[in-house]
Amino acid sequence: MPEPVISKQTLYRARYVLPIISSLVEDGAVLVESGLIRAVGYYRDLAETHPEAVLVDFGESVLLPPMVNAHAHLELTAFSDWAAAAGEPLAPQNFVDWILWLVRIRMDVGEDQLKASLEAGLKASLLAGTGAVGDIFTSLNAVEAYLESPLYGQVFAEVLGHDLDLIEARLLSIKSLTVKPPAKNLGWGLSPHATYTLSASATDLVFAFAKEFALRCTIHLAESEPESQFLRDGTGAIADKLFSTAKWDPLLSQPPGCSPVRSLCSEGRLKEGDLIVHGVHVNPADVAMLKQRGCSVALCPRSNAALNVGKAPVTDYLNAGIPLALGTDSLASSDSLSLWDELAFAVEWFAETAEPRDWLEIATLGGAKALGIEKRMGQLAPGQEASFQVVTLPSLPQVDALEETLCASGNDVNVTHLYLAGENVLL
């Protein structure tokens, strides 16, 4: 008769343990067994009650949940190289001109280049302490790039255009992909690109498809004033430049005459669990509608600053109880895929709108909620999967200054370990 298998317990110790959902612990530890967290607390207490546990001591470091990058375009990781090769290395700072610049450069990039760029983005995310992503996916033939990635989250297949035949063909291709997940811990979602890159009929088609196949949606929404102007009356730079370049006829789809948020909520397109990205140009009525719909908002402040589109009303979102997350957007509008960098910028840009503890929650548990994986990631608590990052700083502060220091440190944060479900994926 074979002997019973004894599950090994491991005690991970660090100078600071930050569970997110409970108070910071100095000289803390996390007890892990079979890939799950069994206990979180003071090292001395857990060592006394679990003397058989194997100790892994991270010393002068901070142990906390992985970052969750709720909005990224990992296919565009190599974009700066493509732009340089095209002789257009400098990004326009006008929103519509920037879109045309991005599309123009992207059109000359081959599928092998896109796949390699996506693979590089997946690796860069892990090195930055990111455990989950909400990735926008356009090149469907590159799906194998995800297969071996240990990342969690959602891969949102993007749809845009005005030709209904092409939209239907795209949705059929996406349907064929969704028979199996992109990777072990990644699920499928759908990304109707934006209200101005889909006609009203196409928008209805895409959101109906998402509801039929129970796919979470994410959409770039209320990002810029040109978008709001176009939806109000069909005029402005989007009509004059973007539509003319794409050879779309703005008269074929009458503008709804309202805000971008209202255009989706009043028609019942957005559903509970959907994620809007940017949410800069919203009014109090828009915020109330997003709350009623049960949507989350992914903030991308570095991208918004680079494109001069304005600041999202973070205080209004927080007061309304709308879940917030952070995203790096693409390397066509941000400097890195590090959410630590995004966090540092957000805290400074949205000065005094939230406490450091709140921002750390937005960057971790907030992103997990936005992607529907909060039962697996985003907090350190008994029963959760043992997913955490271990980071060091040039100098660790005293306990009362740690959260503020972490938020402000950006690229001074050194990610030494990233555990997902009990396995160190940075080996």
C-alpha cells in the first residue's frame, strides 16, 4: 500500500507583508500549501504554530500581491522600433493625429513581428511584477504567443470597422478561437474598440455577440474631446481626418447626440462586469450610469497625459463606488509596461485624490476585480491562490511611510520574485 502524500507547507517571510485587504504587517509571513495561502500574519506567530513549514526568508523586502495591468496592448511592445524604422519616431501629441500615426506604422508590420512583439510584452510584464493583464488582441494568428505564459487575466479580441460583413467575419474568427483559452490562466473577452470606430449597427452586433457567448467586454470610452464632439453632432477631427482616411461615411451612421457613456448605456449595450478604459470626458450623469451598469474603469494616466486628452475624474468615480484599475496602455503612448511606473505617475498626477493605500489597492485588487479574477488574485488572504511579488527598494522606510514610498518609487522598485499559484515564474 503506497504511503500517503504529505503536502509540504512553506513559510514566506519578508520585512513587510502587505495583504491589501488588511493592515500592513512588519516582520510578516505568508503560509502556503499546495499553491494556496493558508495564513497571513506575523512571522513569529506562524513559525510557532507551523514549525514543520519550510522557511523562505526574503529579508529586507516587501511581499504583496502582483500588479494587475487592466489595459495593455502587448502586441505594440516593439512599437518604438517600428516607428523608427518607418522614419516617424516622434508621436504626435494631438489625439486624432496620433491615431493616424499609429495605424500608418502598424499597417507595415508583419505577423511574425507582431507575434515577437507580443511575446516580448508578456515577458516584460512578468519582470515588472505583473501577474495579470487585460490585453487587447488584434492579430488573431498570433494567439500561440500566449500559450506558455503563466499570466492571469483576459485577452480581449478587438473588433472595429463599419462594414457589417467584415465585422461578422471577424466575430466568426473570434468564435473559433474561444473554444479553448489562450493559456492556462487566461480567458477570452471581447473589445469593441471605440464608439467612433464602430457604426451603431456594428456596435449592436458586437455587444450582442458578447452577451450570447458570455464574454466580458472592454472598450476605449470617453477618452478625448474629439470623441465626445463626434458623438454629439458628427463633426470635428474624427469626421474630418479619421473617417476620411478610413473611407467611412459619417452620414451612414447618425451621431447619437449624447455623451459616449450615454450612447452605450441608454441602448443597453454595456453589462455588469464590462470594463471601460480611460473614462476621461464624463459628467456626473455618466458616472451614475456606469455605476448602475456595474462597470469598472481602467485609468491610463500616462497615456492620457502624453496625448493631452485630460484627466479622469477619479474623485467622482471613488465617491460613486465604481471599481478602478490601472493600465499602461500601449508603448505607442507610454514609456513602459511597468504598473509600478504607472502607479507613481498616477499618484502624482491625481494629487490628493486618494490615499497611498487606496492606490495600491487600485493597482492590485482593483485590477483583479476589473478582470473578474479577484477570487484568485489581488489580495493575500487564506484560501486565495498563492500569487505574490517580492520587491526591494534602495532603502526601506519605517512602517508608517512604506505605502507612500511604494507608490512613489516607480522604476526604483526592484521585483526579485513573482509567484503565481505558488510557483516562482521569474526563475
